[in-house]
Amino acid sequence: MQLLVTGATGKVGQALIARLARGNAAAPVKIRALCHSRTLPETDTLSVIKGSIADRAVCRAALEGVTHVVHLATCKEIPEDVMDVTVKGLFWLLEEFRDSPTAQRFVLIGGDAAVGHFVYRHDGPVTEHTPHMAYPGCYALSKVLEEVMVQQYGIQYGIDWCCLRAPWIMEKDDFRHTLSFGDDVFGGPDWKTMVTPEEAEACRAAGAVPLLQDADGTPVKRNFVHVDDLVEAIILALTAKAARQRLYNICMDEPVDYQLVADHLARTRGLPAQPIRSPFFSTWMDNSRAKAELGWRPAYDTRRLIDAAWDYQRAPGDPRRVWYPG
């Protein structure tokens, strides 16, 4: 297998490459990383090509001899870049993939932003049949467009694609920082803006965590996945026969319940909770299809996610660095 990984220097890309380097794959894998602003050290099994996926010549060179693609490169809320990266870039990758004599499977890593995650109310579990529902902003729109593009290339040209739709991806101490009332908060909501300055300061001093509620005061449930679980799903999806032209939700078996988070941290760490009313809604992504067809099982549940984040100790050479805010 000759694997092309775009977005290889990101959280998932680095975890995937490290996992493949440890072996246990179905067949030997050589990896080509397509890098843009950052790069990786080359090894016997890892080569690097630098350039922008918005450049067709770069995509052509990156796909030469490639059998499988894992497309991770994305763009957050940056309107000036989002079309070049997530639409034009994906278009050129797909164009070169469909013309390649060696291409076998194109794996897209999508996101639950394509179905609105907790911004919109859903009348039941979010499945692979839930309609696209981008919330305001360019990022969610880009995730919808990505899914539609790979699906249409399957219809138009018969390419073998697979999309793994993931919610918010956690590693190391990420989850702890999603609950911070300080400037080190990872992603959204930005909790300190949802309370008074005095309350935010008191929460920081006490180590309090937010207890997110909907408008009626019911604790919100939100979907997450640990990067290790997503990587295992990617490895399965690369070769599983059932994955041809299939979309899978890749998430924890149950969403994170902010009440459970508050209770667990109070019991195990002695941390208080700050209730916060919000306009958000609970969602529950259903991962049944991935479990049934790929034989995939997530190893992380809410308690393990919490404990792993709070127990994580950063080495001196491992500073917390967030390339994208969420």
C-alpha cells in the first residue's frame, strides 16, 4: 500500500502515521505526507512532498503511484482560505485520483459540523441518513461540500470512496482545556464570555468546570471522539470491503453528558461546576453502522476521556500548541 496523507502534520495525521509506524497493519504501508506550512522528518517509510493542494500539479505529484488516500487537510473559520483548501484542493485531489492507474480508495475525514452538531435540534439520533445542515460560518459549509463532492465522484466516475464523519477530536489534555474559563480554552463555547467577569474569575480560581445546559436547563449532550479511536477506524476503512462508497459516524458510543462530567469531576477531583444556560441542543451520533460493517469499537467513554485529559502530564518538550482553535 502506498498511502497519501494530506494534513499530515495535524493531530490526526501525526497520530495515524505514528500508529502505522508501529506496524500491525494488514499489509506493509509506505506513506507520503503532503505538507504545506509545516513538515515532518522523512524516514524509510515516510516521504514528504511540500505544496498546496489548491495547486493541481502538486496534487498530481502527490498522487503518483498512490493506492490509498486519507484526506485530513481542512480549514477552519478562515473565509480567505476555505474555498482553496476544502473545495478547490479536494477537487484537484479527486480529479487526479480518478485518473490514476494505481488509485484504489479515497478516505475522507469529515465532521459533524456537516449535520449541525449541537447547533440545531435533531428529532432523533444523528445517523448517516441525517440531512446536511450547515450552521452559520464557512467551516460547516465546507464540511457539507466535502461530503457531497466525494459522494458525487462515486456517482459520476465510480471511484471507491469512504467518509468517516467525526465529531470533535480529542487527544492528550484537550478535553480539560475545552472546559476552561480562561484564555487557554480550546474551541467553543468560550465559557468566560457566557458569565459575568466576576463569575469567570471565581471559576478560574476554584478550577470550576462548566455545566452546559440548554435553554430549559437540561444538561447538554455533545459528541466527541478520541484521536486513537478515530485512527483505528481509519485503518479499518482503508481496506474493508464493506467501506466502498460508505459514510460512517465515528464517535463515542454515547455523547458526553455535561452533567456526568460535572459529577465525575466533583467526585474524583473535588471540582465545582458552574451551570450555564445556552442556545445549544443535545445530539447523539449513532455509530452502529461503523460497528456493524467495520467491526470497529471505540475504546473511550466519557469517564476515560475525562481521566485521560486530567491525568496527562506534558513533557518539557511538549508544549501545548493549538494550530486551530477548535
